[in-house]
Amino acid sequence: MQKLRRSLCAVAREGASIALILAISAGAALAEEKEPVAILELGGAGSLDVRGGASFGPSAAVEFEPIKNNLVMEAGLTPFFDNRGHADWNFDLLFRHSFDSSKKVEFEAGIGPTWSSSGQFGAQASFEFMIWPWQERKFGWFVDPSYSVSFAPRHQQSVGLTLGILIGFLP
């Protein structure tokens, strides 16, 4: 189990390094356009275990587009609080593809790994809608339903919903 945790930590460090390099290169590529270089997502999240039990908490994520029109990466952190007030910190790294429904609405389907402070490792699928009320994408809001499954022995499954605001960082 210790070897698995060490290797997962090494993978996470390498993934973070690659994500940083891609973010820097994406920033240079997007400098000529009016698209945000990065988007900060702040909101609230709820999760319902399919076997019963619910948890809620604040959510924060940052996303950027390292490969224009093909790949969006999002890293998020959410402390889920159960009914006793105990927090289980969840971190996810989603790889998404963006579809522009209109000039003001984007749909992003994504999948990626998720880790929790309770030691669980799993996968998450997410279907995010981003609404940008103004043409210059400085502020907006999002709705993000998701499905998660843990690779731990009980294979915990949950459905979730995250709602919040978007803050776009223009070049």
C-alpha cells in the first residue's frame, strides 16, 4: 500500500509539472485572442453516495486550455463535510473537451482521476456547462454535474453537482 501511495504521489508531481508547462505555453498561444488564459471556478458542491449519505462543501478549481480547441485541463479541490462536520478533502484532475453551444454557452465533457484525504483513489466523469453573460469572458457562472467511482474495495459511487461563478483571466 505504501508503494502504491508513493507511486501515486510521484505521478501527481509529474502531472503537476506537465500541467504547469502546458499552462505557460497555452498562455503564450492565447495572448493574441480575447479568450481567458485561465478560468477560476468558485462555488459550492454536493455529493450523494448511491448507497446513502450526502456531503457538501465549498469548491475551487482552475482550468486552462493547453491545446487550443482540443484539450482543457482542470484541477479542483473540494472539502466535503458529512453530517458530523468531518471534512474529506477531494482533489481531481479532469481532462476535458470544450464544445461551444453559442457565443455565451460552452459545454465541457471530461474525465480524470480523483484522490481523497481518506486515501481513496478513483475516477470522475463530469459534464460542465459554462454560461458567459457578456461577450468579454471576464465573469460567468457554471453548472457541473458529475459521477465518481472509487477504486477502493467497496467501490463507492457518487453523483455530484457543483454550482458557482467563473472568473476569466484575460491576457
